[in-house]
Amino acid sequence: MDDPKLVVIYYDKDGWPTIYADTGAEVYSVDERVPADRIYRNSPQQIPDGMLDGPVGYLGDKSAAEVRAHRAAAYIEGRPHLTVATKEGQGDE
């Protein structure tokens, strides 16, 4: 089995994304804000050596990124992202 093709979305300090990918990977973005050009085939740059050298977060790791993702999902779903702590230590959602 071939190794999976990697796609990296890098955000600079101002939040602007740059897309990097392994050779041969096709990368598409879908933007509902632009109906006439909703699906766009990106032209990613090659992933720079060393870019992925470091810790990698994942769902369930309790990182700041996961907290932000939970907050965004709660907003999209129309529910609060915080819970109320009780004396028993249980949260009410």
C-alpha cells in the first residue's frame, strides 16, 4: 500500500492560510460564500523540510486547538460551549 499523501494548511501569524501538499495530492476547497466559484482546485506548494517536526495535536488531546474547535462546533450547532460547574464537580450543559 502506498504512503498517504499529506496536505498541510499553514496559518501565518495574521491567520492567512497557505496550502502545502505532497507531490500528486489534489487539494480542493469549497467556499459557500462564493456560489459562482464554490469549488476551487488549489495549487499547493511542496511541504518544506522540517515543517512537521514537532508535536502533533489530535482530537481528544485537551489542547488549546481542541478547545477552539469545540467552541466553533458549539457555535455552529447553536449550543453553549461552556458548562456550569456544580459542587459535585459535574457540569450541566
